[in-house]
Amino acid sequence: MAGLLEDGGIWERSFILPEHKEAMKRQSREATRKTRPILDGQELEQIQQVLSVSFHEHRRITLRLFDEYDNVEISGIVTAIQTYRREIKLSTAQNDWQWIWMSDILSAE
């Protein structure tokens, strides 16, 4: 009996249309969507200090970035800071880098 109700069981194969199945998956994913937290001044100052130290002393740091669905962490060395565009260039590996919006940074270590 358990096989009838499990994922991919007879119930699902017989009575749920593929487009309904996709709609159920989308709805489940939307339910886990997160909102962007608002950081206070002390947290922002700490992030800016860590970015500055990485840039000036070429230290590797780990950033936790905002994503609507998953926790994202990325490590590297800050190689450029563009204050007017509010973004940093993070070198993650030899000849590999990524531009990151400062507003997406939730924490820096």
C-alpha cells in the first residue's frame, strides 16, 4: 500500500497530470523563498572592515551571500572595490574571479 502513495507511485502516475506536478513543485519552492534581511550599521561596518583587510593585505575571506532559496558561501581575495557601483571583485582561484554586489553580502569572515 505504501508504494501507491510514495513519490512516483500509482496514485501520482495515474491521477496527477505532469503540468500539475510541475505546479506543485513550483509552489513548494516558492514557499521556501526567503526575504532579504536588513543589516544594522555595526554589521555593515564589520563587513566593510573585512573587505578592506582582504584588499590591502591579500587575505582570503569567506562571504555569505543572499540568495532567495539557498545559503551561498564563497571564498577568495578581494582584488578590486568599486565604491561608486557598490561591488567588489573577488578572486576565487587562479585566473577565476567574480563581481559581487555589496548589497548581497550578509556576512564576511
